[in-house]
Amino acid sequence: MCTRLLARLLPACAILAAANLAAAQAPRDHHEAHRLHQDPDAYIAALEDPARDAYQKPHEVMTALGVKEGEVIADIGSGSGYFTLRLARHVGREGHVYGVDVSPDMVRHLNRRIHDAGLLNVSTILAPPDDPLLPQPVDRFLIVNVWHHIDDQPAYLARLKASLKPGGQVVMIDFQKRDLPVGPPLEMKIAKDDVLRQMEQHGFRLAREHTFLPYQYFLVFEPAAP
């Protein structure tokens, strides 16, 4: 009985420990969040903090995505490559991953990681804030903790939709709009209902929702039928 109880408690303790660590690092307001983004080393350290895994659950996210070999995927706001490199292992040699970011520092960092890992199926794109500059259509867009950074979201959605292959998906993972020990300040967050409404207004339908992330919503959208 004690063994079973311990097995149940350990995952919760891991998330709590991660949350306590992240709470000390999470930006308290918009200005502090901006300063964090202006310090590449600090921002990379926050993105790659091992404690992030406890609440971001990358293995579970990849399993839920069910990425197939040969897929072409764009990781929008790829940052340090937290998901980019994981995606690369799943799409295989016949697939490709585009790590798209607006920060030259993030792109340089990710290029180093790609080189060090010897990956040939990943390309980085230094993009403007309003266009991912993709060279080909993709099977999926993965957008993790990034949507609240995009100013003209309707125009960006139109570009995403135009770049999707038939049957393609837009995957949104972002922080719930409530007080949390991780993520951006409350005023920067976008509520799940607002994302759902926005996507529906711009020609997408919710195909799937996953609820296992403790602090984020995980929504999978597909273009709605004409």
C-alpha cells in the first residue's frame, strides 16, 4: 500500500517542485517578461530548465501528437528547440521540421544544437513577426506558448491556413488565463475560449483537445469544411 501511495505522490511532487522553481523565475509583469526576452542567455536557460519537463510533459505531448515519419512540421516560435529537436526524431529522414523564430539569438542557438546533433531534417527560419516564410506547405503547425506574442493574429492565421497541406492541423498549446506559478503575466495570456472563438471565426474547427497538462490548454485544429 505504501508503495502504491508513493507512486501516486511522486508525479505530483515533481510538478510542485517544478512549479516552485519556476515561480521564482516567472516574470511578474509585462515589463519583466520583456526584459527576459531581451536577455537571450536567461531566456534560453528558462526554456531549457529541466524542471520544465514536469509540467510541459514533452513525452506525453509527442505521444498525443502522434507524429508520423515523413511529416513536414513547422514549430512556430521554436526558441531554443525544446520541441523542434523532439519533432525531428519523430518525422525521420523523409520528414522535415522548420524551426521558425523572430529572434536571431534563438536561431543561432538552435543552429548550433542542430549541428551538434548532426540533424539533416531540420531547418531554421529567421522570420518577421507577421509571416513564417515557409518554403513549402506543411502537415502541421505546432505553436507552444507563443500565440500571445503575435500581434496581428487574424493575418497570421490566414498565412498558416494557406500553408497547410490538405488534412493539416494547427496545434495550440498555451497557458491558461489564470494565476499560475509558470508562464507570462496574467494580462499577456489568452483564454482558451477566446482562442476557440478566434479559430472558429477564421475557418478552423476544434478536432481534438487534450487535458493532461496542468497549466496549459492543448488544442488541435483543422480547417473547417467549406
